[in-house]
Amino acid sequence: MAALLGKTDQLFAIGLVVLSAKLSKSDGPVNRTEIACFKQLFQFPPDNVREIGMLFDQARLRVDDFEMYARELGRAFRHDPSPLENLLTALFTIARSDVRLGQDLDPAEIRFLRRTHQLFGLPPGSWDRFYEGRPPPATHAAEAYRILGLDPSASDAEVKSRWRALIRQHHPDIARQQPLSDAGRREADDRMAQINGAWDRIKRDRRL
């Protein structure tokens, strides 16, 4: 599919429409509340509204083929999963749009969302955040690894080792021993905050 489209933005647009429609169908007939939520979450150019509507209607005819769309999106955005995190947040919003107060998501919707989360290649710890409806961390996943100077494929041991090394290097006690200006000290404090923010994001994602 990606090869045919040739552009990740087109792939993402198609994927979000298709997955939204199939999620809405997963627990039974698509209702007006789910459609209204979809329209509120995603604003498309007026010239494309009719085409989007046709794609949505066609996609909701069946649910069993949703995995190939989720898998393709996971492959396309594996180096920067931020768009996938935003999309999964939107899918949870659609799923919850018709849930009555005090009730949980339909089991079929939970299975759909959990499998989509897996196929997107998102870290296991992020599922808890999505399911509980907690806001995303301030630091994006890709940025967190960049701050620590690591590749997302780094092992848990490598992540811990790198974080500890950076903490030792940039610890405030070390900074105070150096002849830094006020601006230099503020920069050192900011660097330390970035390192800890990145560690907190990765730690939660990996359930370390």
C-alpha cells in the first residue's frame, strides 16, 4: 500500500479514515455519535469531504482486515511514532464517544485498540496511558532517544547505562564546581531537566 501511494502523508490520511471507520464498526453498527466524533477530530478540506465520506463508508463494511492498515502505518512511522500516538489517542476518543457513564469500552473495541497499538509498534507501557486516558508526556519518544543519544532499538540495559552516565556528567554538583556564568548554569539546569524528562518518558514506555 505504501509503495502504491508513495507518500507517508497520504498513507496516514487513508489509514486514519479506515481505522476510524473499522473501529466504529467493531462493536456493532456505526452510530451517529461515532461519526460526529470522527468529524470533530479530523478536519478535511471541503473539496475532499465527499471522497473521505465514501472511503469511511466503504471501510466500515468489514473489520477483519484492519490489521494490514495498522501494520503498514507502523512500518511507515517506525522512526517517529508521534503521529501514531496521536492517531491512537483519537481512536480511543471515538471508542469512548458512545460509552455511557460508569461503563467501560466494549471488549471488541479493546481488542481492536490493543492489536492496533501492537501493530503500530508502540512501547508496551504506553498502552496503560492510552487506556487510562492520561495525557501524553511532554517529551516525544523520538526526542527522548535523541536527548540521550540513543537509537530506539537500544536495549534496556543500554538505556539505563546511558542515563546514569549523563546524570553523572551533568549533575548540578559537578556544574557548581565549574566556573560557569549565570547563563551557563541555567543552560546546565535545562540540560539536566531534558535528560530526566527523556529518561522518564522512555522508562514509562518500557515499564522499567
